[in-house]
Amino acid sequence: MRKEERVTLQEAAEALGISEQTARRWIKAGKLKARKPGLRYLIPESAIEELLEGVEGPKVLLPFDVLEVNRRIMAQVGEVTGKELRGALDAEYESRFEDFSLEELLEMEDRLMEQYRDLKMESNTPEIGQADPSLLRATARVSEELRAVMVARVARGVPFRTEALKRARERSRDEVQT
């Protein structure tokens, strides 16, 4: 059995046309497969080929397909106002995240925010209309996934992320003291 060729982080970033920082983010998000046997990442050439061929998209973090949920809810509610549709979607998101802790929601929110920033940076082009349509679709999906997680966080009475972090730290401190 032949061992697969692996490249450095810098070589992978160059092959993908991204910065090394973005490549690191992709590795953390699970979008780019890599191994770290020591201090440096080694990336299989097949992982780069998959990304270049579009086989691998951003890692989906949610336990459901947000776009499928949106289609189902839109079909159920029929003709309603935008506000009513958003209310129905929000209720569905809240129920789907019912069993998740606030810490899990915050972790998902962090990872989705990172993906969203990476995708926005990649899809920004100097000429309007020149952005890659697959990047725009991926950005829209991650944006809606991020919204779903934020809705679940707000439904728990934590409207701002800083407040959520403060509550999590207080809970950790209380657990240590008991």
C-alpha cells in the first residue's frame, strides 16, 4: 500500500489560493483535513484536491440541515408575512436546540462565525458580480446556520454574546467552589 503524499501548511495554502491563517481556520473547522504529528501541520494532497473539486464544503455544525428546515416551514405556513415566517422559523430553531447547553451553543456560534468571516473574505471581489456562486451559496448557508444558533441563544434569555460568556464564567466559578 502506497503512502499518500502530504504537503506543508504553506504549500497547501498556496495550492488553494488562500492565506496560511485561513488554512489554519479551515483545519480547525474541519473543512481541510490535516495531521499534526509534531509542531507542523501535514495536509494530504487528496484533501486539497477535494476542496479544489468542490467535494468538501464548509463543515456543517448543526444537527440538522437548516435549509431543509426552512423549506419545510415555508411549505407549512403558506402565504404569510415575513415577520410571521421568521417567527415560525425561530420557534423551530428553538425547539431543535432545546437539548443543547448554552456552552455548546456558544461553541457552535464561534465556529460558525469563523466560517462566515472566512467565506465573506473569500467571496469579496473587487468587481461586483465576479464572486464565485458556490462561495455565495456557502456564505448564505453558514449565515442562516449562525442565525439559528443565535435565535436559540436569545431564546434562553441571553441576548448578547458578552452576557453569555459572563454567565458561563460565573457558572464555572460556582462549580469550582462547590
